[in-house]
Amino acid sequence: MRTLMIAVAAAAVGLAVAEVQSVAHAAGAATEEQRIRDLDKQWVAAVAKKDVAAITAFYAEDGAILPAGAPMAQGRDAIAKVWGSLVGLKNFALTFAPTKVTVARSRDVAYEVGTYALTFDGDKGPVRDAGKYVVTWKKIKRVWKVTADIFNSNAAAP
């Protein structure tokens, strides 16, 4: 009987420790999720200012952007060229926001899924586009950086 009581007590302690760890992970992940959501707001603000240097600083040195209908751009210099082309469009405006942010148990990688709205004046008049995106994040020297950024339109291909 005593052996059974010790086994039950050990199991209860094990379950309690597991629950504490689970709660701690959830709290830590929620904090990291909020940090990423805050970074997204800062990123959108940099886009509104058309500040290519600030926009590019969100990316890891070896990060990549994968725009629809264009080749992948890898590294900050290439990413800066893509963003420079975008913000250089006449009457360019872009907003985006995550609908879901998922942080790994390790709390050093994450991904977000979201939506965007893009407007600019094209050669044939105003262009209005809405779409979706996926961004992957990695903590580099304790700072979240974008490692991959892919987006595409909800509109049918021409």
C-alpha cells in the first residue's frame, strides 16, 4: 500500500510540474506573440513613411522576400531594392496585419499569417489589391527578424 501511495504522489507531482511548464510556455509564447504584433505595427508605420532603410531593418541579414510574379530577393540589399520599387509607386499605400501568430515552444522561431491591402496609381489608373501573406520570424541575438516574407493577391491571375 505504501508503494502505491508513493507512486500516486510521484505521478501527481509529475502532472503538476507538467502543468506549470505548460502554463509557463503559454505565457511566454503569448508575450512573444505580442512582441511580433508590435513589430508588425512598427513595420506598417515604416511602410507608411516609405522608409526603405527602416523597412529593410526588420529582415534578417540573409532574409528573403518572395513577391508574387517576381523572383525571390535574398539578403537585405536585394530586399531593399524590392521595397524601393514598391514604395516608389505613385500614391503607394500598403497596410497589413496578422490574423494569426504562432510561436514555437522554443520561443525563438515563429510564423504569422495575415492579410494586406495595397493601392497605387498604375499606368492604366488606380490599382487596388487585397491579398494574404506568410512571414517567418527568427530571434537573432534576442531580436525578432523576418527570415521569409511571401505574399500574393486574392485576385485571379490575369
